[in-house]
Amino acid sequence: MQSPPPNQQSYGTPAGSAPPGTQKTGSGLEPNIAAALSYIWIVGVIFYLMEKENSFIRFHAMQSILFGIANTVIMMVLVIVGVILTFVFGIGGAMAGGAAGDLVGLLISLIWLLFWLIGIALFATLIYAAVKAYQGAKLKLPIIGNMAEKIVNK
């Protein structure tokens, strides 16, 4: 790429170079790459503890941590409810037979379907947030995004 004439601004950056105004992180990665990688939960914890200067990376790392905690809690609750319904009411429902047994079986199936649908939705949200971070956007997830911002700005 040619240098622009004196007193003229250059538009665009050479391929492979960082956008203007960005700096490398403590890990040596570009900020957008580090922010995207932080959506791997344990990597988010590492980047949050390691990165002290770059608030973009710290925000995405904290949002990843909070998202991981919320994801774990939601999935655990669904598993516990599903297991309880399966063992307590599933056996009783099968023994009762008839309409009561069919209703309990349907309820148990719906809980496990909900478990998988919510799991897929949470995974898709995680991928979307990582892609947005890679693009340099500060995507704030509902509720979690505001919490992450408050924690990072302390």
C-alpha cells in the first residue's frame, strides 16, 4: 500500500493490520480476538484476571463469566426438574395408566424438550456474542450486559 501524500489522510488499513486506535492485550492478541475468545467460559475468566487495561476485553470477559454462570444455573434447574418429574411422577404416571399417565408423560417430554431448546438457544447466543466481539462491537446481553458493565467500571 502506498503512503498517502503529505497532509492527506489514509483510508483503510493494510490487510492483517489492526484497526487504528487499537492495542495488543497482555496476552499479545488483538483486542477483538481476545474478546471473542473470552466467550469460551474458562478463557473469559483468564482474560478477566489477566487484562487490566483494556475495558473492551474486560467487558466481554465479564459478560462471558456471568453468562456462563446463568447458563449453568438455568440448565441445572431444568435437569433437576426433569429428573424429579421423571422418577417421581413418571413411575407413578405409568402405573396409573390412562389419561393421567399420558398427561404426566407429556409433561416430562416437554421438560426435556425445553432443556434441549434452551440449551441450543443459549449456545447460539454465545456464538452470536463472540462474533459481535470479534467484529469490535460491544454487544450487551439483556440484564447480564449491564451487570458486566457495572463490574468492569468499578
